[in-house]
Amino acid sequence: MSQTLSRGLDTLRALGDGPQTIGDIAERLGVHHSTALRLLHTLEGEGFVYRVDGRYRLGPQVAWLGQAMLDQVDLRGVARVHLEELAARVGETVHLATFIDDEVFYVDKVESIHPVRMYSHVGKSAPLHCTGVAKAIAFKNRKLRDVLGRLPQPYERFTPATRTTFDELLADFDAAEQVGYALDDREHEASIHCIAMPILGVDGVAASAISITVPVHRCDLEQLRGYAPDLAEAASAISRELGYFAA
């Protein structure tokens, strides 16, 4: 990859964290102010960024590409009605995520009926070692396990409950295999936990997952596990529509 293209992509990633000044971008990229300015001007001319009050923001072309990517994921269209039905039954936030290029991305979301909502975003990547959707995919997908095994350890600790070694995750995967679902028990955010199940493809391998996410103050772990039958019904329905049939 050319250095200019690489820097341009790094600039877009930086702006994904929020509005930035030219100085912010220069520091983030480790380049001179004039180099950052040239990159931003090029991106602005193509509609990928725009400037307001001296700060650059992601532009409409980024939104268009993001939506185009999501529209090309057939999973989203198949799953949407099941996500809505599940969210209506449980009254909590439901996520759909998929495994693409060694990362897990949220590709759809139905919000909770309650005023306190999750701060996840469609299109955002999910940490592989501490989110329910990633763990649900991993216990039914050897490739994702291999990715986790190659990541530097200890993994990033988000809360006191975060698993920071591959051996800890393997124990979670063994437990998930027994019950059919994975848990994020306050591992990514201390105030929330979630239950997640894999969506299986024709080959019986998981490339996606759905989850129910709930604030801990509204639902204890036993209650969270109680959502498993509703979650299983939705995950099975989506898997069947994608061509999976259990032997």
C-alpha cells in the first residue's frame, strides 16, 4: 500500500473518533502540519471529510460507503425481521454482528424500549475477547479462535471481569459449547452484560451472531440466562434462512 493512501486511511480512522484539527491529525499520523493539510484537502475535495469551525469531520462519502457495505451483507436483510420480533418480546437491545477480515462488526441493532440505551453503533467493530457476539462466533468458528490465539497477551482490560488470556477464553468457549450461548458478564462495560448465540451457515460454521444486551441494574445474570430460549429461536430461524439445517 502506498504511504499516501495509508496516511489517508489513517486520517479517516482518526476522524472516526470525533472531529479533529489539522494539528490533531498531524500528531496522530506523526507527520508535518503541511502534510496533514494536503491529506485533508484531498479528502475534502472527494467528499470524505468536511470542515466546521476549524475541525474536520467525516463526510457524506464515508456514510455512503458504510451503507453500501451493509447493503451488500445479505445477512442483514434476512435477520432484520427476527431482530425486531426478538426485541419486541424481550424489550431489550438486540445486536447483530458478523465476522469480516479478522474483525467482528455490528451490522444491525434494535434499541431497547427503556430510556437507558447502549452506546454501540452499527458499523463499529466489537473487541474480540470481551463481547458476547465475538465470543458466540468464536466457539463455533475455528478461524476466529486462531485470530484470538495470535493476538498479543494480555489482552486489553476494559473492566475487572475482562478475560485477558487465551486460556481464559478457551474455558468460556467450552462453557458456551455446553449451553449453546456465550456471555459477556460485564467484561466490556462494567454496567452491562449480554447473552449471545451464533448464527450458523450452510457448513455449520458461525460467521455471525445475535445478542441481547441489558444493563446490570435491570437484570441479574440468572435473568439474563433466561433469555436463552427466545434468543435461540431467533438465531435458529436466521440460520435456517441462510441455508443451515441441523442433521
